[in-house]
Amino acid sequence: MNDDQLLRYSRQIMLPQVDIKGQQRLRDARALIIGLGGLGSPVAMYLAAAGVGTLVLVDDDVVDVSNLQRQVLHRESDIGRPKVDSARDHLKAINPEVGVIHYPRRLEEAELRAEVAAADVVLDCSDNFPTRFLLNELCAQEFTALVSGAAIRFEGQVAVYHHENIDAPCYRCLYRDDAEEQAATCSENGVIAPLVGIIGSVQALEALKVLLRIGETLGGRLLLLDGLSMEWRTMKLRKDTECPVCGCNE
């Protein structure tokens, strides 16, 4: 790294868990972010600022005025633009060194599989169960770590699924097919603005830990936040031997 890079990342390099070798690991890493809304905004911003070398952005939506209350990556001047275009421009403004690959559409399964296989970590910042289920299945098949977040009303949750570990639970161990019928969305139920920032920031931190191979991630645990009482809870997750995705590995 040159002097400018050493200065930019100096506060991270000072950490013994990171050091120059860890910062170089981040520069060499590739993160796939699905969804550039409320969760994807802080995720992308912090990974870019931290120096993750390549960010792959996937979102088929355009910026709407109703997004601006919580999707801090976008500006009023971006209304009507594809979210991935807006995200690319603002991420480059944060850190010009970061490589950004962007898809302004939903990827076909084969394309998504290729991106999952190429990624060092996948961040699920989507808002629907079909996407979450597919991402989980592809990450399990490609042995790629998945950092999943969700936020609605005043409640949020984060979990990490280490698919490279045959004994680890996956997303489908927690949610089954009938979950889609019970799904709630921000447009139907609302969400308080800072909540997605908190949950997205936790996702970003977990992704950095995965990339740096440091600390203890939320693998095998579900972190829950009640924003009204500002209470955090942690639930242990166990592998479901009947899981249609990972149960057959038993």
C-alpha cells in the first residue's frame, strides 16, 4: 500500500486484529450486496469506507422519494435513477479506490450463482423471502458465508450463516416455506429510520470480521433488537436435520 492508503486506513491498521496484512486482505476481498435500500445503504457505505476492494451491487429498483427517509446512500437528486447507479456514484465519492460492479436488475439464477461463487462474503439486504431463500441455497451450495439482516417497524435482526461449516445452521433452518405468507414489508408496516442504519452497520461489521477472519461472528446465533426498549437479545440457532437445504449434510 502507498502512503495515501496507509493514511486512509490508519485507524483500522492500528488495530492488532487488522494490521497491514488484514487491510490488504480487505483490499483483495469481494463482497456481494443484494439490495441497496435501507440495509444495503449502510452496508455498502461502511464496506467501501473500510476498503473492501470490490463491491458487487444488485438491485432492480429506482430511487423514490419515499426511500429518502431511511436509505441514506441516495439523495433527492437521485430520484428516478436506478439505485445501483446512485449507489455507485456515492460509494466512489466515499472511496474512489473501491471497485464497483453493479447490476440494475434481478439476476437469473445462473448469474447469481456465479456471483455468489466469486464472492468472499454475501450480504442479504433484500426485503422478500424468495430472494432470501434463493441466496441461502446458493450460498450453501457454493460454501460462501452469508450475512443476513432484516428490519421492520422498531425490530431488527442479524445472523451469519457459515455454509463452509457442515455443522452450521442455514437460513432455512430458521424459516420455512410458509414464512413468505407471513412476511411483512416496510411499505405495509413502516420502519423507523435509524433502525435500518443500526442493523445494516451490524451486518457490515460481521462481514468485515468474516473477511478478516477475526473475532466471533454471529454464526449459529440470531441477534434481535427491540428498538422501542433498546434491548438486544441473542438466540442460539441449531441445524435442523430436516432442513431442505442443509439437512441432507447430516
